[in-house]
Amino acid sequence: MSFHIEANQGDIAETVLMPGDPKRAKYIAETYLEDVVCYNDIRGILGFTGKYKGKRISVQGTGMGMPSISIYSTELIQEYGVKHLIRIGSSGTKHPDVKQMDIVLAMGACTNSNMYKHLFGNYSYAPLANFELLKSAYEMGMKLNQSIKAGLVVTDDQFYDGDEEARANLASYQVLTSDMETAALYTVAAKFNAKALSILTVTDHDLTNQTITAKEREVALNDMIELALETSLTLDAY
């Protein structure tokens, strides 16, 4: 048991899918997994372990933002021995070549957060995805005939009142989409030598004013979920 996860040793699989929304974790567990056990409901941040096509997989909600996902990713790795962490989340874009509902694999993450600047002095740290996870997910996305892209993302500390001009400039430098968690996940994984990948569905497009409802965010992201689950089946070799 850790500070924020009440699971016992052995309750959590080596591969964990990490949606921000605990209700999405519940939806994934109930829809895709067999022999499901809920191992965590502290603070309503649900965690489940079950089997997908015979492989043991866990799904852990993380809450929103870099501090929250940092807590859960750190405890999953340090306290429970998790080796593969796959974030599955929604995101927004200002990039003209990205369409609503495209799936973006985050190769690396820019950020405006100050969370980790004290670690590296005057250096700008560039957190990256694990290449093996990235390659497996991209190849699986192609096999599933999904609308999938790979590239830079930006992790923003603010959901409202962000710097729209700066985000537009980032898009002009081929930053494909934005979320609030990826940079933290990749930094924590690097610190503890774990393997992480962020898979993002573009639900909000600033150039076309397209969005989806809060209810749709819980259940309308099946392509991304299935990509993460199918990718997890390939990880035994790593």
C-alpha cells in the first residue's frame, strides 16, 4: 500500500493504462477486461486489474495535471514494480494538419510548467517516449487502419486562460496537440528507468471549433483504448 493507492503487492500488473478520468478507467475495465478486480478507490481515483485476451493488465485513473499524474506514476513504479505505463487521454490542437479524433503518439513533450526546472539548472530537459513502446503502438495503429500521427506534444499547466498566441506558434513548429500530463509522465518514467508512452485523441480543435461532450469523453475514445490494449499484448518481448 502506498500513500494514494491501497493495493497490495501483486495486485497491479506490470503494464498499466492511465486515463485521467477515473470513470474512463471503470469503463475500460468493465468493457474490455475479464476477471476484473478493483484495487483502488482512494479519493475516487479508481484502479482495476483484469485480463485482456489472456494478458494481465491494470487500468489506473490519474486525475488531471502534472502533479497528479506524477504522484500515481511514481507510486506505481516505486511501490508496485510497474514497467510499462501507457497514458490514454484527450487533447486539443491548433495544428492545421491534425483532425478531430486523430490519434497522436507523443514522441516528446514540450511544457510551460516549472515543476522540473529545479532539477536541471539552466538546461531545458526534453522528456521522450520509450522508443519500443512508440514503435509498437505506431505499427499497431497502422495494422488497425487508424488515423494516427506521431510527433511533439505540449503539456500545459493551464486549461483555461492559456497563451493562445504561444500555442499557435508551437503548432507552427510542428507541435501536434496539447494535454496536461505527458511531460510529467515521461520525466518520472525516465527518472526510474521505466517505459512510458502517451497516446492522445484529439477531441478539441481550436481552428474548427470542434469538441465533444464530457459524457462522450468517457466512452467515445474506443480506438485509442483498443490501440493501447493491443499494444500491451506486444510488450512481453521488452
